[in-house]
Amino acid sequence: MKNPDGTISFKPIAKAYQDALDLAQMQVSTGVFDYGTAIRRAVGSLVESGLRFVDYETGRVNHADVAVRRAALTGVSQMTGKISEHNAAELETDIVEVTAHAGARPDHAEWQGGWYSLSRNSQKYKSLAETTGYGTGAGLKGWNCRHDFYPVLEGISVPAYTEEELKNIDPPPVEYKGETLTYYKCAQK
């Protein structure tokens, strides 16, 4: 692997991959580079060293660019989740609001835009972790999830989205080559 100072070092491939991801996440989170630049640089260094594919324990195999992009976006997202947890603690609130966006995964669309309890102790709000899967790969802040959450001060904060806005957040499905596609399916293609 070529180091940032131009020297060459030999590392086990897993360590080289992890170091490239850590550097990309640090570059994005500190504002040194935007996502695209940090990801391109990480992929470039890995490919230059010979890594073309990433093999996961599950048996799944991804091209280096796909694996790096997913890991970098997910890593930064998970870091912002920890910051939101910290901010909620500083504000002495247990309640958070999850963002919403068009084209959410169908299982994420069910809970986006809602208010949830971080502690699971609320009588009024559902548990963030239990409802959204926060902390799991398939849930909130997991693989490629674009949702975020922010502390809510009950009695002061107002929901960012009305029920009507959430119900109509996606544009209507479109017909394409004889197939009806939702906004989510279009984004996946």
C-alpha cells in the first residue's frame, strides 16, 4: 500500500482495506474531502495495491468501489448517530425524530418521520431500536441507510413532517418497459 506520505508499506489485505476505510471516513467527517473524493481516493489506493474485490464472511463478494462506498457512507452515518445520541443526552431528552426521504426502502418507509424513544422506557413513544432496527445492518444507520435522527424536546419541538407529507413523500409509480416501478425500485436500478 502507498502511504499518504508516498512511502510503501506491506500490510495484510484486511488491514489495508480497514485503513483505507478509516482514512476515507476521517476525510469526510472532518471536511477534508467530500464523499466522492474520499471514496475515489480509497478505491484508487486499494486497486493500485491489487485489491479488486471484497469477500465477506457471508460469502457475498463486491467490487472494491461498491464495498468502499457502502462502508464509508455507513461509517459516517453511524458516527452521526452517536453524535445525535450524545446531543440527546446533553439536552436531557429521550425522544428523537427520524428523518424521511422519498425512495426509502419499503421497510424503512414504515418508520421514517416518526418520534421514538432512545431508552425504550417511554410509555408514549415506541423504542427507536426495536422499531427501526437501529444498531443492526438492515436497520436505521445500517447498510446504505440515508436516514438520520435528531433530539426532540417534547412540548417545544414540532414534527418536521405531517402525516399527509409522509403518506405522499414518494412520487407515483411509473411504467417502464412494461413494468410498474416505485420510486425506490427506480433508484435501485
